Amino acid sequence: MRLLTAIDQLFILLENRNQPMHIGGLFLFEIPDGASDTFVSDLVQQMVTQKTPPSFPFNQVLYHLAWWKTDENFEVDHHFRHIALPKPARIRELLTYVSQEHSKLLNRAKPMWECHIIEGIEGNRFALYFKIHHSMVDGIAAIRLVKKSLSESPIERISLPIWSLMTRHRHQLDALIPEDKSILRVVKEQALAIPPAIKALAKNVVERFHKDYITTTQAPDSPLNQPVSSSRRISAQSYELIRFQTIAKHYAVTVNDVILAICSGALRRYLLDINGLPKKPLIAFVPLSLRDDNDSASQHVGNQITFILANLATHLADPVARLKTINGSTKNSKKRFSRMKQASSIIYSGIAYSRAGLQVLTGLFPDYRGFNLIISNVPGSHQPLYWQGAKLQALYPVSIVLNDQAMNITLCTYVDKIEFCIVTCSQILPHSQRLLTYMEEEIRQFESLMRN
């Protein structure tokens, strides 16, 4: 058995009926040219008839809310769904189905994941929707599992189901399994990480007066910040990566800063539409990966993230001024975490964002806003991926919304695209799909300014 980390535990504690804590991915595939009419059905039949046991982490079940253990009674029927939408289903109908499924809780008595194969999509396509509890993996780990599961070759044929595909990378599997640590060792590591975290918190007393420093008390009240229901609406769109890279190069900022600026401009337009734009700037909670690609432990699945606060500058009408403000705030936050190792960063975050966490968990501070929404960028694959010869056309990361945080924007890079997915509480935020149109308008505005 393996002990849940503090972050894993947090995702378990935060979950309730209106706040499911699973993340997901919607993968859109093109059926190969010349394939039979039963291509998807054959693929499904091949998956469900295989007797190969699931790989880590798909075989892990929650034990006494504190441990992971291997499920000895795994039954694929509890996890797999095959759905045929009325042909020809548009992307709208696909997103409606995924929205409904994403609002449903996973069964804690089983390994907490589900796989849905969805056929009947226009353009000779089918989809895979996979959801897994956030306590089991973070977004980066989930994408790494996907890359291990699919192929970079259009001619490779894989006979194993997705939840067992790790077995074909047996020599790599051990590197992905977190080290099994004793409670004593975990306590010792945490104790050694406390002094650097306390030192960083003490520095905040002085640094908080810097113009780019963002505190957990700056987020204004907004229409995004209301108690959520269990209803979800998912909107998705792809944009050319080169457009973001060109803007970033022109203004000497990062692509992530440009992404935040595009989201900021779209949010500003949306809130103006519904007469809900606050006078103070929205504050985004932005996941920051603590993984070091040179460290073998950073290849493990599980959660290795913390968060930074970004000033979205939604009070500013000038897009360039917004971009510069965003750049200043993200640089300030990243600098703070660069002084700490992973364990210290997690302790620092737990203390610094404790009040925001308590509000999400208990609702004890109804007038307090630690942040307004989460915006997350998950690195994807630079190479096209295939499944039984079917080319992966797009992948959309489907994330969570929290109580009093009715919107989440998550994106993933794939080959030459950035795939945006917006998840909202549909009862709180109407017509949230407009944000995708506004993002395109924001990109065009930057492109126009660069030409002039």
C-alpha cells in the first residue's frame, strides 16, 4: 500500500456532490481511410475481451481514505462505456454528452476512473472520454500516461486495452510508480522542508509591497464566484500555437503570459456582456509544475504541483498593458517558488492558501475570495499520436470547478495547436461558450497591433 500525499488527500477532502474532483480528457480520433464500418465496434470488442489486468495507477483503490492499494477484484464493466450518438453527431452533441458525464461522481469503492468510447461523430470520427480522480494523477501525469498509451506510428497495432497499455512499456513502468515510503520517512522529509517554507513566508512581509506581488486577499467578488451546483457545461476549441508564439516573441514575454492575456481579454468581454466586470482585476490561480525533468522522481504519476497567483488585469482596456501586468505578476510568483524545493513549496502553498482552501472546503468565509478562477496549461505531445491507426485529431483537457469558483480554463498543447477547454457550472454562468469567440477576437487584436 502507498500513503496518499497531502495534495492527494486534499482532493479527496474537497469532493462532494456539487464538487466532483476528477479530471478528464476528451480525445477526438479520425477513423483511418479504408477502415471497415465496424472499426470502432471491433476496437471496443478487442478492449473488453482482453483479460490483461489493469496497469498502475488504474488498479489502485482508495483504502481508509489514506492509502492506495491494488484492487484484487477488478471488473472492467464498472469502468468502461461504449456509446453511439445519433449520426451524424456534431461536436455540440459530443460536448453535451461529456458535460453530463463529467458532472457525475466516481465510485470510491472501485479504482476511480472511467473510459467512454463514443462513436457516430460527423467527419468519420470517434471520441474517447477518460476521467480519473485528481487524487490519483495531476494533469501532467495524465498526459504522460496518454503518451505512453498511444503510438507515434500510424501502422502500429496494439491489442491491449488503454488501462493495460502500460504493460507494453514494462521497462518504463517502475519509473512511473511512486516510491513506497514509510510514514516515518514521510514525516522526516516534511519536517526538513518546513524551515525553508517558513523562511519564504517571512520574506513575504517585505516583498508584499512590490507592485507585482499578489496576495490572497486581492481577488474581487465577481459573477464567477458563486456557490456551484453539480451541472457542468464544457466548451472546447483549437487555436494555432504559432499565433501565441509570435505574440510572445514580439512582446518579449512567455507563451504562458500570452495565454493568460488572451483569457483575460475574453473574460473582460464576457463579464462586460453580463454587466459583471469588477472594478478590480480578476486573480487567476495558476498551477505550477514542481517536476524536474532531470529528476527521476519527477516522472512519477501522482500530484507534483503547486499554484501561483496571476493578476489578469481585467480592469485595463489596453491589451498590451494587460499583458505587461500579467508578465510582472507571474515572474514575481515564480521567483518566490524558485527558491524552494518541491516539499517546501507544497508546505508554503498549504499555509499561504490555507484560507482559500478552507473556504472551498467549508464555506466558512463567504465574503473571502482567494482567487477568481483556475487557468491551467498542460504540456502535451509535439508528435502526432495514433490508436490502432486512427489519428488523434485533438485532445481537450477537462478539469474541475470548485465551490465559489464556477469556471475553469485548461489547455493543452498538441503538435501545432493549443487545445482550450472551458468547464463551467451551467446554472451560474450562461453562454460561457462565447469565451471561445472572444479568445479569437483577442488574438486578432494582438495580431493587428503588431502589424501597425
